Amino acid sequence: MAIKNDKIAYLYAALAMLCWSTVAVAFKRALACISPAQLLLIANYVALLALVIQVAIRGKIRESLRQNRRQIFFSMIIGFINPFVYYLILFKAYSLLPAQVAQPINFIWPIMLMLLSVPLLGQKLHLVSLIALLVSFGGVLMLSLQGHMDVLAIEKPAGVMLALSSSLIWALYWIFNMKDKRDDHVKLMTNFFFSSVYITAWCIFTGQLTRIPAAGIMPSVYAGIFEMGITFVLWIKALQTATTTARVSNLIYITPFISMIFIHFFLHEKIYLTSVAGLILIIGGIILQQYGAKGKNK
């Protein structure tokens, strides 16, 4: 049982937010010279190594080796969904869109979670949730305009659809993950192990297991460590250590705004007013949905 300490919780949360705020830059830097599959290949193995080290430090190696067949099979399925399919689609979206567009659209996953909860968890869709849905998707539309004010001038619609699809896949993963009661470190490590098998096979099958340019390696390693390898664990620790989970959880909404700053200064993207407005609408819709749901439960 984790000791409750809000100062430590906020420190963990701040570190996680800093990591997640910078990874969009790493994605774009890597994708400038390698393919989405090659980026995932490197990042997946780096993340797996980081997770193995964390499992070993926590003394969970024996526990990971004693998983039953059902748990192993579950990780085979979950590892296919995330990291394998999720990141392949997300990285492809980043390769097509400016980072300031791809990152906030991917952030819409809580709204996708709300939609999936209707058929998969039997939850009802209330009026507040529908309004939140419209607000957030209005934000997606604003982001898609990329500085234009003509709805018919949406650029790279395929990239927008891929970013939306990635958020849907993440929400699906989240639902399945809630049912998995294993130690967080152990199940993450096992999921990444199977994902490494899938991405290696994919790269062999598609002829992408070739010499990777040096310029693409370091940002891919960075993504593996700070997007996949340690940040999930930092965030889990933040939630476990906090006396009030909701307060820490709400901090995550600052992340895409900080990310916009990194995107502007390190990728030199001109931040469009439509991007800022779209991001505000997406976050506003998510907050409306969450507080609306709390109101219904009272």
C-alpha cells in the first residue's frame, strides 16, 4: 500500500507531465527520417528494457514468471492493441499532421472512453455527455482547419482520422486494462514484450528491418523512455500516492498546453489560433463530461 503524500504525488505528476509534454517533439524529429514502424521498433524495445529494470528493482521478476496462461494470453491481446496497433496508428498520424494538431486530437480519448462505455460497460449517455461530445469534436474540427477558417479547407483528413482512431484504440485499451488486476509494472512489461514480437514481425514482413539513420535513433530512444517506459509508472505512482486522486488527475489537462510551447520552440511550428481554440474546446468538453458524470452520480 503506497504511503499517501500529496507533495510526492504532485512531484510524480509534474515529472510525468513534463515527459508527456516533450514527446511530440521527439516523434516529429524521428519521423523526419524514419518510418512509424521503425520508430515503434526502437521505442518498444527501449521501453521494454526500462520496464524490465523497474520490475527487477521492485522484486517482481518471480511474479512475472509465474503468470498463468490466462494472464499471458490476455497480455498477447492487450499488447497487440497497445503498444503495437495504437502507436503504429498514432505515429502515422504524426507523420501526416503538424504536432500541434496530432497531439491534441489524440488527447480526446476520455470522450472516446465515454462512447465505448455505452456498448461495452452498459453505461447510459446523458445530455451533459452529449454536449461534451459535441464540444470536444468541435475542437477537433477547429484543429483540423490548421489556421484556415473554411470548413471545406481541412488539410490531411486521413491524418485527422488516424489521430481520432488512435484515441479510440487507447480508450478501448483503457477499458480492458481496468479488468486486469495484475501488478501494473508486471502487466506493462508483459504487454510490451508481446508488442516487441509483433513490431519485429511487422518490420520483417514489410521490409523495414533495415539500417536506420542515426538521426532517427536518439529521438526514438527518447520516446521509448519518456513516452512509454517510465512515464506510465510515474503517473501510476502519482495517483497511488495522492490523498485525493481527482486533484492529481486534473493536472493532466495542462500537458497539451505545455506541449504547444515545446512544439513552437523546438519544431518551429507557428501555433495557429485554431489550434489553441481547438485544444481549449477539447479540454473543456472532457472536463464538462467528467464533472457532469459526477453530478449524475450524486
